Amino acid sequence: MADPLYVDAVFVEDGIISAMGERDEILTHVRPDTEIVNLNGAVLLPGFIDSHSHIAAFAQTLGVAQLSSCRDFAGIQEKLREFAANRKIGSQDWIVGIGYDEQHLEEGRHPDRGVLDAALPGVRVLITHASGEAGVISSLGLSAAGITADTKDPEDSIIGRMAGSSLPNGYLEGEIFSSVGSKIAPPDEDQLLDQLEAAQDIYARHGITTAQEGLTRDEEWAMLRAFSDSGRMSLDIICYVDPKEAKHLSQENLSRVQRYKRHLKIGGYKLFFDGDLQDQTAWMSVPYPGETDYFGEPRYSDEEAELLLFESMNDHLQVLVHCNGDAAAQQMISACRKITEDSDVGLRPVMVHAQFLRPDQLPSMANLGIIASFFPAHIYFWGDLHMRNFDPQKAAYISPAQSAKQAGVVFTFHQDTPTLLPNMLNAVWCAVNRKSRRGTVLGEEEQVSILDALKAITIHAAYQYFEEDSKGSIEVGKRADFVVLDFNPLRVRPADIKRVRVLKTIKDDRVIYERE
């Protein structure tokens, strides 16, 4: 008896799967101009679908050095040198790095201008802290910014000083840091489009055929539309518009609302109901440990949140809502219940991150059709931090995918790029194994099967985008969006999922990435 999960061969015509079945049967469809591709033991899966990221923002980061993986000052220096080596640096140019975090550095403190001067002597250098609100600049950078020993700390800003001296050490925080960064000339349009193409290639390298820009304003839309109109866009990219700053985009681009035009469309709106767990701005229903009356930071009152959701849904567009804490999640659930109690709007609202959901909230989400888009890599990258900052039992329940499944909640997985690279197999590994950096298993009962994890980045993600009839599985009538892997992830040990490699990515029957 044939295994319903597998098929020997597929036949594609005009970018659409027209037949599938046993090899000999499919060969009867072959014509003289048919290309026959033998996988030679590799495995073909539906193309991976990114359920939440920021591809335009990621493209912008490609013009800077990535420092988030650095674990000491020497690592920062090496990354900066590598980045600078591939660029022609003029006398007025800056080298910019982003994402360092002193909490993850062996030195346990911010670097200073001496670290940057030693890395790239004679160059203006600026590096940004992971928070985006502080950073360090080199000696030449301080000089260019006019910051000297006589410069007083502006209001709500900090200028770091060398020990026992008023000389600036390069560390800047607050408005003064932002002001320096704002004076660095941005890349021109040609460079931005080149960076967007490079970002697209990275998504394709990870098997992704459909991507997202999860917070679209005028700047992001201008980039993506220019890229699409240039004919260089090969992925399908779905934009979610900021309704507070750029609602006009959905009204001015009707030909791209909920329909692709040259691979680009507007899928709906994006709202934020709270902040993040790492900086304790996620809105919780109980105070943070060690606090008596600090619950995080809600963005809106219940009335404001309900009005924002109503106005968005009234445009008959899907809404993605950033909710990390359980109080933010409840605000979204309650607002959706009020809005939909008299009618089934069928807009599949998405709770993005949904990290600290409570068990009692899942049945309501299922009844309201709220999709949970989890960020399971939090378990690995920040799980140990959550275990320190929260009750261990509570921390073990982050991204509760197995409980969501049992409650009937549709869930998807994302990497929140540029927070992390768009490595969907990494998301699968994290959800299946639920191990932290230190090897601690957070919530073994919330581990999901490899098959369920793969569904989260294929058919469930297609459902999130209302594209389950054309994407997400290998079926007759669906688009020929595929990823070829060197090993079948369903037939490896859970710990070995991260060893599986993407060999080829195919979009609409066209190879857009092939491993050398």
C-alpha cells in the first residue's frame, strides 16, 4: 500500500503540477521537450513559506556588518575587517556594524573606540547595540561628529567617558547616538535593490519560495515595488502595511491588494500590542519577577486596540498582531471576540510570536480562528535567559505548539528575519527538540513531531496567507514551488534535522537556487 506522504514523481506544465504518481505512470506524460530531473536519492518537498519576517529590513542590514554572533571583542574586530575588505572605502565613508550585545560578550561590557580603532585604523566606524538605542563609534567617527571632551551630555543621552577623564570613550546612548547615525548617508536606490536581490538569494538558499515584509511603510514599499517592477523579484513577497503610518498604501495600490503582480502583493495590516521578552517590555498578566507593579508595556488601551482591529478588519484585510506577553494575547483575543461575535469575518487574524500564551487562551483562539505564528528559535537562543527571568514552568511553556495543536489552533513557524537568518529548518529543529543553548529542554511536552513542524512551514503557512489551494503541498493543480533536500527530514533523528541541507529551490518550476 502506498504511503500517502510520498509520491514517486510529479509532472509539471507551465509552472503547475499537472500529474503525480508512480514513476512509470508519470513517464507516459513525457514529450520530446520535457526535461526529466532525477533527484538521485534527494527528496522533494513543497517550497518553504516564511510566515513572518522583514525581507526589506533584512536587505537594508546587508549594507552593514552583522555582529549578533560575536562573542568577544576580537570577534567584532574580525567581522568588521571582513566586511570592510569587500568594500571600497572613501575618506568620508563609514563602516557600520549592527547587533552586538554586551551580555553575550566574554568581556561583559560594551567595546570602546580603542577596539574599533584597532580593527580599522583610519576609518570611521559605528556599531549599533542590539537594542538599536546605543552604540560605539571610533575616534575618527567621534571627530566627524564633533564630540569632544568639552561636549556635555545632552538631555536623555549619555556620552561614555574614559576612566578618570572627560575624554569620550566612543560609547553613545540615546538621542545623541541616533543623531550621529542619521548623518550617515544612506545607500542609493541601485545599491538598495542590489541588497534586496542579495536578501532574496539568502531566502532562496534556505528553501523559501514565499516571503514576507512584516511592517511595510513608504520606504519598504518603495524598495519592494521598484524591485518587483524591475523584474528581479523571483520570490512571492507579501507585505503587511503599518495602518498608523502608511494605510494609504493599501488604498493606492489596489492592483496588488490580495493579488500578486510581478510576485508582490499586499496581504493586510500589522499591529503591535506589546514589546519583547528580552527587554521585559512584553505585556504580562502578572508582574515581572522582582517587580511589584511592572507588567511590561501595553501599546494601547482595550478600547484603542479594539478600534484598531475593527478599522483594519473593516477593510476586509487580514491583520497580524505582535503579541509576546499573555496580557497582550488576551487583549487581541478579547478584541477579536467583540468584533466577530455577530459575524464570521473569516480573515484569519494572526498572533505573531504568541510566546507566553496561557493554556486557557488556546480554546478561544481556536474558536475565533486566530492563527499562532510561533518563533520557536527563542527556545534555543533566549531560553536560558527566560529561565532566569521567569518562573521555570512558565518559561517552559513558551511557543506551546503541541498544546496549540491539541486545542485545534493552526500554527506556523517563523525566524523573524533579520533577527535571525531565514533558516526554516532551524525553526523545525527548535520546535522538535526545544533545547536551549545550554542543552536544557524547555517543556518536553510541547515538542512537536517533525511532520507537524514541516506542516508549520508549508501547508499551514499557505493557509495563513489564504494560499492553501495553490501552495504548501505537492498536489495536482498547485504551483511548482519546491525545495530539494539532501536527506528526508522525516527519516532522520530529531537532533540531526540541522544537518539536512537545501540542495535546490524551485519557484514556479524555475530553479532560483542550487547548491554548488
